[in-house]
Amino acid sequence: MKRAFPILAVLTAVLLSYALYQALEVAPTEATMGDVQRIFYYHVPSAWTAFLLFLTNFVASVIYLIRRNTKADILALVTAEVGVVFCTVVLVTGPIWARPVWGIWWTWDLRLTLTLVLWLIYVSYLMLRRFSSSGQTPLMAAVLAVFGALDVPLVYFSIWYFRTQHPSPVIGGGGSLDPRMARVLLINWAAFLCFAALVCWSRYRVERLQREVEETQALEALMESRSIR
Amino acid sequence: MNYYLYAAYAATWIIHIAYLSIVSRRYSRLRKELQELKKS
């Protein structure tokens, strides 16, 4: 496993570079928006990756609620944190793309508002995990995650069933994306998925280490109190 | 127009690199802390 990490890191770096080249050089220029449309190759894969991470968080939280499994609890925490990072990318690149195309940075449209609410739900989840000192924190966080995950399909399908400022779905739902653009989009998504897996792996190791430190500190405190008696 | 494109790509990597540096610093701090705990 120790050797797999650097191999995955190198593969991810190569794939990300290739995906960047495809997005900037190979993908055709969109007729109406011009080069600024290339933001799409970072914005959409980041959103899909965030959704996938939040769904993993949901599954891990359900497993934790059923089995009280520590590994599932750590996975839930890690995927929520990395998901928030990807969701932040979506909320930052979206307005940068909207400004030249719509003429505004932000509008309180259904898709945008639900995405912001999704981000706020998972930031609250992380705040709860960071600042609550109760022994029930993982349980409360898992319950919050189960309810929070309900927003993911709402965000995803909001552009399928409602008329919003946000463009219609590019794949499925009647979207007509140029096959060359779809190919570049999928390459970028694959690259971001590998990158997300790598970041989750690193964060998982940090969390395991954090818990090891806490256990050692507790053990030391226990031994000290016994020696005082 | 390209200004927005580069700003979006740069913002993406600034966010990811900032997060990775936080994770990496935390890992180094915890390793150090654990070593000190095991010494004492």
C-alpha cells in the first residue's frame, strides 16, 4: 500500500497535465462564448466530484449508524471535507464564468442557491465535528449527513425539472454536447476523480494519526492519574 | 475573455494547493507530537 501512493500520485499528475492540455488546446472553441467556455472543463467535473464525495459521505454515515464502524466514520469525515473543497471550487469558478457570459457574478437562481445551501450544510457538518466535544459527535454528524445528502439530488435535478438561469444538463436530459467536448470533459473528470482519491487517502492517513495521538494522550493521562494515587 | 478563463483555472489550483498544504502541515505536526508522546 505504501508503494501504491506515490504511483497513484505520479499517475494523477500526468493525467491532470494531459487533461489541462486537452481543455486548453484540444477541445474546440465554443461558438457563442469563445475561450471562456473552457471553464466548463474544471467547473463541471469539480461539481460531479463533489456530488460523488457527498454521496460517499452519505453511504459511510449510514454504515456508521448501523454498525458504529470507526473506519466508516473516518471515511465520512474525509469525504465531507474533500467534498467541501470541490464544492468551493464550483462556487468560485461558477461566478467567474457567469460574469462574462451573463453579465453578473451571482443570481439567486434555484441551482445556484441550492449549491450554496449544500456547501453550507457540509460546512456545518465539519464545524460540528471540529468543535463539539461530546462523545456522541460522530453519531450526530452521521444523522446530519443523512439529511444533508438529500440536497445532492435536489441540486443535480434542479436544472432538469425547473427553468433556471443555469444551463440545461450537458449529458442526458436532452443536452447536445459536441462529442469532442464530451471526451475532454470525461478526461478532466477522470483526472479530478484520481486527484480526489489521492487527497482523500492523504486526509484519511492524517485522521488515523490524529486518533492515534488522542488515544496515546488519553493513555498517558490515565497512567499519570494512577501513579498519583 | 481569457482573463476569466485563467482566473478560474488559477482559483481552482489555489484552493486545492491551500487545502493540501493544510493537510500536509497537520500531518507533520501530528507525527512530531506522536514521536514526543512515545518518547515521554
